[in-house]
Amino acid sequence: MIRCIAIDDEPIALSIIQEYCHKYGDILLECFTSPVEGMQRIRSTKPDVVFLDIEMNSHNGVDLAKELPEGTCLIFTTAYSNYALDGFEADAVDFLHKPIFYPRFERAMEKAKKFMSAGQKDDSQGSITLKSEHKNVVINHRDIMVIEAMDNYVKIFRRNLPTVIPQITMKEMESMLPREMFLRIHRSFIVSIPLIEKYSNRTVYLRDYPTPIPVGRKYIDSFNNTLFFNQSNKQLSK
């Protein structure tokens, strides 16, 4: 699933992008007419692709592009062709001139997929270093099962290894982990995606982890829309 966000102050333009994303398939799209709300969402969710209009009533898309998270695949959309040079100087992967036609949109998405593919790496072999009990502890991604919030600390449960309790917030912890491997399913829980064995809208069961983990109400949509769960996962009856 390619996670996309589109920002444009023209609802009709957003409806066209929405239609094309549906036709292209395997895209989860969120649309915003408010640049402020759209950028807030981008910073919190770090989508794969951003469709960004350039000339909006309150904001300029070229300026907003400078605030995108590192590694974001940017596609500019605008009715003004004179912005093309600005678009490419902002490291945009493509520049769609309105009115946008589907074949041109499809080409832009193929460019986006190549961009994302080039940036992918094997995060399962990665690690993070955190301070716990006045010592630096190296924690391999593949060893992490569950991360649980504990006030100003988190508890990191690892497979066949001692639990680590560093002083760090869940938000900070989430930002340090590869989103291909970890998913926040509750305000108090982050889980390892490869270890998910079965799930429902309320509960997740992990391999080698003794207790079920709740799914928070505000996380249900993002939980259900992810395609990280492969066909071997057995979905619980809802």
C-alpha cells in the first residue's frame, strides 16, 4: 500500500486525484484543502507520497515543500507551468500540470515507485541505541517484540533477551523505528509487524508473546489499511 497525502485548496482538484488513485490501485489517500492541516498530518504520519499544489490562497507549495520530512516523495500539481523549474529545484519527483489526465498521473506514480524502491533498505538488520540504567544499550530491530508506554519511559520487550526501560516518549520511540517493521496500534503499544500472527479490530496476538495486545480506537483505520500483514496471518472473527 502506497500511503499518500494530497494538499490543494480546490476540492475539484482533490477529487480528480482521488479518482485517479482509486483507479491506479494499492493507494491509501488522504486529502486536505487546508495546507496547515495537511502539513500537520504529513509530519505526524510521514506518508510515502505527497501531492502538493503550488499556488494556494494562503500558502505557496514550494515553501511548504521545504518542510516535508526527509525522504518524502514529492509530486507538485499546479495550473501554472512557469513553476516547473521551482518544482524540480525542490527535488520533486514529478510535476503535474493541470488539468491532469490519467496517463500522465500514472507515469508520475511509476516515477514515485522507483523513487521509493531506490530508498528502501533492509531495516530488519538495523538497530537503535538507547540509554538505560546509565548505560548505552544497542537494540536490534529484529529482537523487538512490543514497546509499552510507562509515563516518561517505555518498556521494550525483546525475544529471549532482557527487557530494556529507557527514558524516552512513545512519540520519540516511534520516530526512531522503521515503519516497515513497526506499527503503533494503541497510545500505549507499538508492535513488531513480522510477529503478528492473528488480529481483529480490538486485539493483536504476536508470535512468542504471551498476552494479547489491545488496538486503540483512534488507531483502527491505520491498522486495517496497512498491507504489512501477509496471507499467512489468521484474522480473528470480529
